[in-house]
Amino acid sequence: MEQIFELDLFDNHMIIEVDNKKILVDTGCTNTFGNGKFSFLEREIIPATNFTGVSIDSCSQLLGYDLDVLMGMDVLSIYKILIDYHNHQMTVSDEELILENAVRVPIKYQMGRLLMQLSVKGEILTFALDTGAKISYIHHSITDGEVAQETQHDFHPYIGQFDTPIFNVMASIGDSTFPVRFGNLPLELELALGMINWHGVIGSDLFHAFTVLLDIQGGSMWVKRVV
């Protein structure tokens, strides 16, 4: 089965509507939680009321958007997912999807997280792919000595709202180089990334530059440059 959803890109967050519920699509979260059950590709989804103490109401307050559900990797990892920011569409299928003239990038689904590699400043670094991240993040050691272009406001469900400096850095997937606006995470979050050997988080920058097809169980991501 295949279904196409309209994407509401609210502040670079991916939101779809299913059964009159506003759902945040978040590959950066391992579990689905929210208010009330819904049907997703003819499968009944019964979300947890919260995830590690974080409720959908607190996420809504931090985001400034009334959400009903945050859909995490326990649901998303089952499907093939085509994300097309420029046409404001997300296609989900339990069968094969094809993105013509795209380049394959290996990905890894590990401990409920979706991991990929990017080349940044000549180094191959590991990033969590997070559709719920409006800002991409990189370890501060990579941007030491760089001049920040601006400061941006963001939030994390566990620590609340924070400000981060923004650095314009070029990243590469295969032969394709694209601009990323990297921030630096607050220290407590950056330390947590270091413990699990990630160098950062890649978020909406990837989807602005590429149409992306995720085959999570197959360990593949297909990217097609659009800008």
C-alpha cells in the first residue's frame, strides 16, 4: 500500500494530518507518543501517552504548534518514505518506492536511531538523520575558529529552549556538496552524542537540498539534488 501526505513545513518541522490528527514526523525519536489512536496505512497505531516523561502537550508548547502525535522510528522504520520538501509531499509505502536518477547512500538503523555519514572539512563524520530537527548540529570542535553568522533559537524536549550560534559549512554526500547551517548543541546534549560516537545531527538542510527516499530496513537512502 502507498499513500501520499501533504507536508506542512512549520518552522522546518515535518507535520502531516492523519484522521484529523496533527502528527510530527520525527526520525530523531525512537518512539511514538501522543493523544489517541489513529490509522496509518491501514495499521492501527496506539501511541504511548508520553516518552520518558515528555508529553505531546509539552512538545506543542515548545514548538508553538498544536500537535496530537509525535511519530517516531518504531512506526517510521517499517516503511519506505519519500520526502519531497519542494512539493510539500511525503509518500509512504510498505512496498518498493523508486526515486529516479538518485544516488544511493548507505544508512544504518541502530538502537532506534537512523545514522548516516557526511564529509565535512575533509573528515568523514557520523550524523543522526533527524526529520524533527529544524537546525542541523555538529560537535563544537569542528566549528572552533569559525565565525558564527547569526544566532538561532531552538528547543529540545529534555532541556527546553536554547540559542545556538550558526555556522555556514559545506558538507558532501558522494560527489554532491551542499550548504549546511550547523549549530552547536548545549553541552549536556553534546556530551551525550560523544558517548555514542556521533558527531552531530543532520536535519532540514538535507531535505532542502535533496529529495530523499528512505529504505530504513534495507539500509539505503537515495538522494536527488534539487537545489
